[in-house]
Amino acid sequence: MPWVIEFYEMESGRKPVEEYVEALSDEVKEKVVEAVEHLGDHGLDLGLPLVRPVEGKLYELRVQVKKNRTRILYAAVKGQRFLFLHGFTKKTPRTPREDIDLAKRRFADWRKKHE
């Protein structure tokens, strides 16, 4: 059974990761959609180079098209679902702390509402 992809939703109703992906170029967006489909099909069995653990329950979906390094931080949640928390374009060798912290805050917020 494939995994379900969910997008973190803010109080305002905005879904930041969905908006981030929609704003990408067509070429990058196509690769992101392929990676998301792969993640949904293979779930937790997927590893490098497409998926990397980041910290705690956070994982990073990694997509590279030429020099564009797109990342989506997500967590696995009950019901065989992945919750997409934060999307960004990586510009440094390490995942920036502020991006990890933002994803962690969003995950904590989601958990307060759903668990």
C-alpha cells in the first residue's frame, strides 16, 4: 500500500510546502513530483541519495536539477503518511539550522492538533 503525502497547513490555511513546489521552475517541479511519487511508493525503505535522515523524526527529500538543490523536510506520521513540513533551496553544504528548526516547530504544532 502506498504512503499518503500530506502538507502541513498553517492556521491561515496556507500550505507552505505546496506553495514552494508550485513556485519552482517546471523542470525542477517535475523532478520533485517524481521524487514524491517514489517516496510514496517505497516509504521508509527509500534511502540515499533521495532521502536522508536529518534530526529526530525529520527526514529530507533531496532533489537536484543542475545547480538547484531542492529539499523538503518531512516526518512519517501514523496511518502510513508523510507530513511535508518545509521546502527550501539548499545553498550551503549543511542543512541550515533555521530550516530544521522551522520544520520542527511546524511538526510540534501539527502534533498538538492531531495527536
